[in-house]
Amino acid sequence: MAATVANKSATGPPSADLVKGLGLLDCTTIVMGSMIGSGIFIVAAEIAREVGSPGLFLLSWIISGVMTVSAAVTYGELAAMMPKAGGQYVYLREAFSPLFGFLYGWTLFLVIQTGTIAAVAVAFGKFLGFFFPWISEKNFLLNLGSVTLFGHPVALTFSAQQGLAVAVLLGLGIVNIFGLRTGAWIQNIFTILKVGALLGLVVAGLLWEAGHTAVAAVHTSFWGHAHLNTATLTVLAVALVGPLFSSDAWNNVTFTGAEVKNAKRNLPLALLIGTVTVCSIYFVTNVIYVRALPFAAIQHAPEDRVATAVMEIIVGSKGAGLMAAAIVISTFGCMNGMSLAGARVYYAMAKDRLFFSKVSKVNSKYHTPGVSLMVQAVWASLLTLTGTYNQLLDYVIFAVLLFYILTILGLFRLRRTRPDAPRPYRAWCYPVVPVVYIVLALFIEWALLMNRPVRSLAGLGIVAVGIPVYFLWSRRSLPAEH
């Protein structure tokens, strides 16, 4: 059965009804816009608490940047080789088997993509509430008390903040149905605005430091008590979760492979330009944090809003409002990019008869996977109501890195099993760069397993549940294959 699905996919590309409407700029803004959400503005506090010194803090952003760019330029070979709807799902399917592709798509739909979109939607509502106070998690539109499930109280409430999150998610799902170009234009505009906001923070920080050299933060112990040993490296590896997932979702552009013009050139180029640009901006932004604030102030920023604390020092009381506006813009663009791209994976799975059949339908007028877009929007909306999506995201961190490792290993396997396949772009410095990523990622996996065993194993559990689901779905589609 597995071989039948794989062969069917290879001979009949699931992207037949989609249209090529994305150029290099569009692809690059999808990479950058999906990466930049709310993380860069708030994760610095947790990283600083974990590593304990400015030196290790900045080193974590350097390592995450190296890993992100290394993975992106490696994925470029797979993207140019197989520019199809589904991207990473297709790479895993073709390199190993349909089971591996399904497990990735299953986890992506269940929590990785939709959970991230849900969390970003709530962050959008939270910071929009700065300007409209009634948009609050404490302003209940519906309050039915609470019930106890598995010994834990679960509130049966629906807040104005959740209501806005649901409305935005459903709205973006609908808007992206009305043509690929509609979603792409929204993405281009909001990515330019959010990159401008980050660059504005950097420029303001540099100008402030130039005029306040006497009061700029001075760190007498830049490396703290850190020593180059296994304990320090383990702490650093666990802390990398923050910067790595502030930089995550760069792979989303591969999901749209079937809709990219000159994909064999534009996909690898967009991955390179997008990741290098964002990772560079992230590093400089964190340098500004370290220069503007004492390290203890980064560690204990109110509600972890480090960027807000920096802006209040630089521009005074207006800083909080400016940063709230920047985060509103950033989160909206992130939601749109991830919504647009993610729907293409479930569409590809449905074409392979490994997801609900109606999800494979393409809108005949606008040539978009409308059903897939709305199924994703509805599930993400439900996750905003559970109040547990942040926990679910913690659980899949281990699994997400595992899929990146597997995909890059898939490149090695395809080089061996399909040596004559067209490769218009080849991974930089192969095999050194891919191996560097795998080694670093495996060390982080080990550190997470040792330090966060419950969450790591829970993440694997979410993936593992997909195995029986895959075989059930395969059996369900078997009659249609004969």
C-alpha cells in the first residue's frame, strides 16, 4: 500500500490545479514573515535566565542563526529538486516512505503549525489590547464556570481576546481563499512593515548608545562563571529552544513549491536571503538589548517584554505603545504567512489519500485549496479556546527538531538512491554543512531529553500516535487504489 501511494504521488503531482503565482519577493517575504512573530520581542528574558551571562546569551543567537541558515541552504537542494505542494512532507515521503511524510503532516496539523498560529493569534489580541483595553483575557464574553478533567480545573470561558483571535484566524482563512496573490500581497506588506519595525528598534538603539555612552550597560563579567565543559554546553543547548523557535517556520515556503515561478531558482534563493536577513537582524537586536539594559533587567523584564523595556529607555513613555504596535504588525503577518503555507501540506496529504478527501479540493475560480485553508483555521481557532496550546508547543519542540534532522538525512539518502535525479541547486559545502546541523541538533535533542524528559517524550508520543492513524487511513483508502 505504501508503495502504491508513493508511486501515485510521483506520477500525478498533487499540485495540478494550483497556479504559479509566487515570485522571488513573495517567497522571501513568506520565509521572513513566517519567522518573525512575537518571539524575538519576548524570549530573550527566558534565555537570559537560563544561560546566566551576556556572552552565552549572544552565543545562543549566533548558534541558532548558524543552524537555521545551514538547514535552509540544505533544504534548498530538496526544494529545487521537488518543487511540489507540501514541501517538507514530500521530501520525507520521497526520501523514506509515505509513513514518514504522514507523521510530519500529522504533527504539523495537530499542533506544530496550528498551535503556533493559535499562540500568535492570542499574542496579537494581547498586544492589540494595549490600544483597546476591552480586548482582554479577563473580559469574558461567556463564563460558564469550570469543570474538573483528570484532576485539573478547566475554565469554561470565552474572553474578548480569544474572540478576536478566532475572528482573525477565520478571517485570514477566508481572505487567502480569494487568490494566491491576495495572500501574497498581505504577506509582502506586513513583512516589510515588521522588518522595518525591527530595523527601527536597532537604529534607535544605536543612536541612543551613541549619545549615551556613559550610561550604556556595562557587563563586568561578560561570560559569567561559564567554562567550556559539558555542563555549560548542555545549559546552552537547552536555552537554544528560544532562539531556534523564534527563527522557526522558515521552511513554510517549501509548502508552496507548486505555486512558485521558476521554483528551481527562487526557492533556494528565498531560503538563503530570508534566513540570513532575519538571523542577522535578530542578532543585532539582541546586541541592542544587551547594550541598553543591565543583564539582570533582561532576565527580569516585566512580563518578559524585553523589547518594550528597551524602547522605554530609548524613547521614554511612548516606547510601550510603539513596541505594542510593532508586535501587532509582526504577529498579523506571521499568522497570514503560516496560514497561507500550512494549508498546502494538508492539501498534498489529501491528494495522497492520507487526509480528508475534501481537503484536496481546489477552488475552481481562485485556484486555492479553500477547504484546507478553512479546516486549518477552524482547528487553530479551537486551540485558542483550550488554553493548553502553549503546553502543546513545548511538547513538540523535541519532535520538530527530529523532523528537521530526518529531512536532512533524507538528502543523504536521496543522493545515494537517486544519484541521477535533476539537481539544479546543490547544498552548500555538502556534506559538511548538513552534518554540522545534524550534530548540533542531535546534541540539543540529547540535552532536552536529559533536562526536559517529560515534554520531550510527550512530543514523541504525539508523533507516535500518528503511526496507527496512518495505517488506518491507508486501509481506508485501499479500495480506491484497486
